[in-house]
Amino acid sequence: MGTAAQTIARLASVGIGTFMGVSTGLSAQTIFRVGTPAQQAFWLNALHTGTFTYGFALTEETVGSDPRSLTTSFVKETDASGQTVYRINGNKKFIGNAAQVLDADGRVIHRGADFLLVFAVDDPNKPPKDRIFHCFMVPRERIGEENIRHSGGQYNKTGLREVNNGNFDLRDVVVPECCVLGIPGENMYPKLMGTLDVTRFLVGAMGVGTAEAAWQIAH
């Protein structure tokens, strides 16, 4: 996996490697590590066949790779029909594959992720060690296209331009319990950290690939 990331960075670009590693790789790793066997079979097969695309929605205004600082929260409720649902509030920033891309005529040329893997905690006011971390498979329709904004105009990126980043708000977004990745009520923080640990190798490998490409161009 590290060799592949290195090769992509050397022969293509770090942006393409990041798009594949985050939008596809991190989402797939999360589903694999956190999801139940039935969820793994459904969501990973949907990704493999191109039925659904995903976005890894961890980052917030003041939260990068430190998920203990998450402020996006969820509340478990019972709806009018007696079904268990979760109400999510918060915001996510700079999420790869989140926003739509339009051409000069306003036509959608990239629809963005079909599902956003939204990370949230039960109570951001609790001590970090006492929080329950969940990951929700949230359909973009539940968020609302009007609440998802392309961040390209906000950040003039000097690199990674191939990655379609977006910001979005979660305002009383309600999802059914089947959208909880893994076992409802289980703290998935340890599994999340295992997922993020994998990326350390990929980032290092892409750095080596970029250095190799620069060396080859210079010679």
C-alpha cells in the first residue's frame, strides 16, 4: 500500500494520491474497521462497484487529526413512528469529495460523495475519555445541497488541487439507526485511531514519491 502511494505521487500527483487515499481509502478503512460484517459487505461492495461514493468527514474548524476535540454531536431519539433515530449538529471543514463541481455553464460535472462518513460525539462537553464516538453514513440529501459549499474559493491551495474539498453544516440532520457504522452505543474511538494510523505510512510514502519526481525533473 505504501509502495502504491509512492508510485502514484511520483508518476501522477500528490493530489490524486490524496483523493484516492482519503475519499476512497480512509472511508473504506473506516467501514472495514468499524462496520459489522453485514455493513462491510454492503458498503464496501457498493464502493467497489461504483454504486456509491464516500467522503471522510472528520475535520472541523479547530479539529484536524485530533478527533478528541470534535464538537459535532449526536443525540439519540425516538421518532413519531417509534423508530430509533439520531439527530446530528455541527460543521465539517475541508472535506474531500464533499462538494459538487460545476462547469462554466452551471452543469454538475462531479456530483460529490453520495454518503458522508460523519464523525460525532455524544457530548463535546464531557471529558474526552468519557465521550462516545460514532461514525454515521449520512446521505448528502439529508444534509441538503444548499448546506454544502465548495471550499476552493475560500482556500487558494498551492497543491492538492485535484482534491474536491467542501465545507458543510449539519443542522438537526436526522438519520435512522441503520446509518450508525458499527454497533450503536459502542465507542468507536480506538478503531478510528487505528484507521488514522494507517495514513501515516501513506503520507510518508507520498512524500518520498514527490521527492523522487522532483529529483527526476531536476536531472
